[in-house]
Amino acid sequence: ETARAMVLRGDNRFSIATLCNEAQVTRSQFRANFSGKTALMAALMQEQASPHPAPVAAAPPEPPQPESQTPKAEQESSVSTPDAWLERRLRVFERALTALESRAEATARDHARVIAQLEEKLTALSGGEAERRLASRPVAPEPVEAAPRSEAAPAAPREFVEEAGTPAQAAPQPEAAKKPMAEVLAITPPPVAAISKEEMADVLQSARARARAAAASNDDEQPKDKNRRVRWLAIGALSLVVLFLCIGLTLGNTASATQNGRVADWQGSGVSYRHAAHGALAQTIASADFGDAKAEARLALAYLHGQGTVRDASAALRWSAAAAQAGQPVAEYLMGALYQQGEVVKADPGRAFGWFAAAAAKGNLKAMHNLAIAYAEGLGTPKNEAKAAEWFTRAAERGYTDSAFDLAVMYERGAGVPQDLRQALKWYGIAAHAGDQPSRARAEFLRGQMKPDDARLASDAAMAFTPLPALAAANTL
């Protein structure tokens, strides 16, 4: 009874252990009546087939054998029983198949209806051709009630009946539309013999006239379409011209103004005065437009100092940034100077230090000097006098006068380097020979403070100084 209940409720976890737990019997009691799960299922099927099944316990119980002595394959092969779950799944598949068939029939009906509607539209569009075919084909007076209704066979147009000269009674009346479709279809068309040759000629002539009129209307529409295209093309061309004019006016807008011969500094749109450029400046602009980093740096300096054009700081910043991004050393120094001064852009010592370091590493002398000052004063980087003395030395050895003066000051004071008046006098003398007046005055003062021999040695060293060659690519454009 427990097994029957489990099968009827469709328990998927049907097993001997679950059955014994639910029936509250031991496995040995189960083995005393059934040899296994297959024998139990066979007994259930026999009980279902016979109205009064014989009790299963009437047969003498077989002695229980261990599972290891009786192979399970032999027990299951001795009894062949149908699978209840398989039957349930088959019924589910049958229902699903029935639903699919009904859906397919509904889809086929929808397709047939759509095809019929398309055929009706095609028949209506065919017009005079269908009428001529219907007029030339004899129609047998067969009853239409026996044939099923076809949605793809439309009724003959009223025009054809009137043009053929048939009596008005032959056309369907409004009352006929209210009757069932079988009665309307039962109306037989008039015999062909009632149409004379003259009437058929009139029909053909009218059809030809209509065809000529349709062809003439198509010919009239084609020039209209051409004229419409020409108008649209003209409107598009005019719109493009207006757009280009607006762009030209926007680019040509100069924010800087000249008043009383003086140009207002640090103003502009960044691309102003391009249309007024001539000669070398025009060539520089053309090269910069093609991505030449040196031309971009030259153009930035021209806008920055107003060389050959009006001073425009925005344009100088834009071209400097473009050349610096390409790795041009002069442009990198220029970007550092702009961030250091803070006149064109907001002052940023950190960015200035970064640009000076990039240009100095490539050999730009001005960037070396400014990098040394940044280290000496702690601008954008921690203060480091030793690094400052190192970069002052690099620039001074390559003939940069300001670095020679600052290096002499550091030797005189002992800042970042050991204090050495002889070295100080040497670098003061080198800067003085280059034309620096403060260095000349400072050298005269130190000579009075030093021994004559030390002063003479320092002067001789300054006279014998020969600067190292600087990298032309990093310092010139």
C-alpha cells in the first residue's frame, strides 16, 4: 500500500530505504516478501491488472539471502515490468505535441488569410488586365453553393459590369450585401453572348486610354522629382556655404585689439591672426599644422613675443603644449616657464619643475638653470642645494653666464658645495669675461679679500676656461 501511494503521487525518490522508512518495516521483513524493487513493482502491476489480486504473502516466503549472494542484474532481468514514470512522461509529451499541432494549424490559418489578402490586393491593382481576362473567358453557370468559400477569389468589379453595357439589375444590390455569402455567390454572371463586338471594342479603347493617361502622369512626375532633387541639392550647398562662413568668422574672431598703436597683451582666441600671416610666419604656421614640433615651438615663441604677428598668449600656450607633448626641449622649457610665471596659466611650481626636468635632461641650458633654481629654493620640489650646485655646474660648464654667477655665489657661501673662494673667483671671472657686470664687481671685491697668489691662479683659470659644446637641437629652433 505504501509503494502504491508513492507511485501514485509521483515520488521521484522512490527507493527501498525510503519505502521501508515510510512503511515502518525493516529491510529483512521486506526481503521476506519481495526479492527486490523489481518484484515489488511486478506485484503492483499484477494487482492493478486483476480486480482481486491474490495476497502476496500466501506464497511461502523465500529465505532471505544477502544482497551479495543474489546479483541485482539477475533479479531485475527475471521480471519485466512497465515503468509508471515513463507512462506519465509519455502522456505529458502527447499533450505537448497536441498543443504544438494546434498552434501550427492556427499559424497556417493566419498565413492563408494573409496570402488571401495579398492576392485580393494584387487582383485589385491589376485593374483593366483582370477585367479583360474575365470578359474574354466564358463562365459556366454552375451553382456556387457546393464549392467552399475562397477568400482569394474577389468579386468582379462594378466598373466592368457598367462599362460592358449590362443591365443595372445584374450588379449586386445593397440588400444582397446583407444576405449570407452563399446567396451572394449564387448569383450567376450574365452570359458572354450578351456582349457585342462594338461594346468589347469600347472596353478595350477605354482601357488603352487609361493606360496612356497613367503613362503620361508618370512622365509628368519624373521631371517634378528631378526638380525636387535639384532644389534639395541647392539648399544643401547653400547650407554648407553658410556653415563654412560661420566657421571662418569664428576662427577669425580676434579678442585682442590694437589701441593707439599698442597691442593689448595676453589676449586672443588661440588661433587668431592666421589669415594675416605672411612670409616666414605663414610657412611656420603651415609646418606646424602638419605636426612639425620645431615649427610648433617657433610659432609658440612668435605668439608669445609678438614676432611678426600680434601677441597672443592663448595661441602661444596651445602651440607650446603641442610641441612639448611631442618631446621638443625648447617647448618643454617654455611650458615650464609659463607655469612658473603664472601669467598665461595658473602658476603651478610642480608642473614647472616637471617640464624643466624633462628639458634639462635633453640638454636645454635654460631648463638646467631654472631646474637648479628650483632645487636651491625648493620650488615644486624639496630643497636640495647639492642638486642645485650640480645643475648650475652643468649649465655653467656649457657657457651659461647666469649659472656661472650663481655657482660662484654657492662656492663663496659654501651652500651645497665646500666653501672655496678660489673657485668662486674663477666662476665670477668667467661670467665677467662673458660681459656680466655684477660678476665683474664681485670678482674685484674677492681679489681684495684673497692672497695674491690664490687670486692670480683663479684669474688664470678663468682666462683659460673653454665652455663645453651645448646640444644645438636642444637649445635652438
